[in-house]
Amino acid sequence: MGATRLMHHHRVPIGRGGVVRAAFWLASMYLIAAIAAGMPLDGPTATVIATLVFVVGGMPHGAYDIALLVQATRLAGGGLCLAVAGYVAVAGVMAVLWLVAPVAALILFLGVAAVHFGEDWTMLDEPLLKVAAGAAIIAAPAIGHPSAVSHLFVGMAGGAGGDVVARAMIAVAPVALLVTGVGVVVAWRGGAREWAGAMALAILMLIVAPPVAGFALFFVFLHSPRHLAEARGLLRGMSRRAWLVTGGGMSALAIGGWLVFAANVARWLPADPTAQAFQLLATVALPHLLLSHWLERRLGRQPHA
């Protein structure tokens, strides 16, 4: 199958060298300069700006899930509607979980994030090592800014349970960062020096910079371009206009859907817009991860054309 060949064709260079855009280095330089200048990056205005950056800039990398599903399965009509309904239902379950069991939702979100971010480490063969490396993205801010992370988690979890989760992240941080360090060395020795350097810098900024700013740098400028590049390769038959419309349209639907949901259940959700933004990210991350894994298994079983 052509899609299978394309997946393997793009995964080899992406796995070895990563996708590191010039924008990552520019954004990193800006963040470093802002910290050096003593700018209040943890203030309300800066936090809202960083939140908008990671929502608007990061959401599109999962916006091509349905297009990839159609590419892999050729679903149409009722079958496609059923698949889309299932995708939306998974997101709906996650959204409701934030209302009925927010601590469980937070733990699930962190687990999904660790697995998803660990997928970037294709140079590591052991799945547990990948997850540990992915967990470092969450654990690093907890080391550098424990109070800010605890405050965010308490908002998301709706109570003291969030602080317990934050303390747990601090506890696992040394192992997670050690594994990430090993991954950086492996990537460097394997020739992926730009990716290794970028990941090392991203981890450092996650520790040093305020949590939301550091996460926006990693999520929008390092993680998302990697997955966008792979999706673009698999959907090479899609015109540039269709690509942009799909990414923008699906992202807008996800954000708009959350805003409608949040407006109707506002009393049970945190007032902090950043906490809600992470809840939105968690809500779309679960179906995105499940579908990505299903597609990879399906394409991997297809014979090469």
C-alpha cells in the first residue's frame, strides 16, 4: 500500500534527525532574552499569551486525524460518520471526566501526554524508556517551578488532589530526566545532533522558564512540527489550500466545541483559562493518541505495494 511506504519513508529521516524548524531556535532565543531581561513571563498577561500560543499553534498537529483515517481505510458515507462519531465520543468521555473525576482525568492526561511525547524518541527501542522520556516534558517544569505547577494542577483537578499529583511528578523527575539525557546522547551519537540539541534546550527551558512559556516552546515549535511533517507526507495528495483549510477548520471546531461545552458547565470547570486550555488539550489528546496507534498498527499490517 502506498501509504505504508510513505509512512516508512518519512519516519526514517524524522526518527534520525527530527524535524527542527528555524522557528524553534528563534523562539528559544526570544525566550532566553526575555528571561535574561527579567520580563515577567509568569505574569497574567504573559501567561495568557503563552496559553494562546500553545492552543492555537499546537492544536493543528492533531487536526489531520480524520483525513489520515480516510487515507488509511477509504471509509466513506455511513462508515466514516460512525468513525467520526466514535472519535468525538472518546473526546466527550474525557471532557465529562473533567467534571465527575477531575483527579483521575488529570492522571490520565499526564499518562497520555507521556506516551505521546515519548513517541518523538524513535531512537529509543524500549517502550518504557520512551514513556519515561516523554514524562520528562511534564516533570521538568515541576522541578523548576513546583509552586506554579501545583497551582495549575490544583486548578485542573479542582482541589488538593492536584497538589499530590504535582508532588508525584517531582518524585519521578530524576528518573525521567536521566532517561531523557540518555536519549539525547543516543540521538547525538546516531547523527541526530540538531534534534538532540533542540531537545536538550527544550528540557532546559522547561526547567528554567515559567511552565506555560516553556511548554509552549516545546509543544508548538518542536513537538508539533514533527507530527505535522509526518502527516503532510502521508497526505501528499492534498493540495496546499485543502491542507490549510483542514488544519484551521478542524482546530477551530475543537476549540469552538470546548468553548460551547465550557460555557454550559462553567460552574464545574476552573476559572483559570490556562487550566481550561490544558483540559482542552487533554480532551483532544486521548482520541488523537488512540487513533494514531490504531492507524500505525493498521498500516503496519498492510503489505507493501
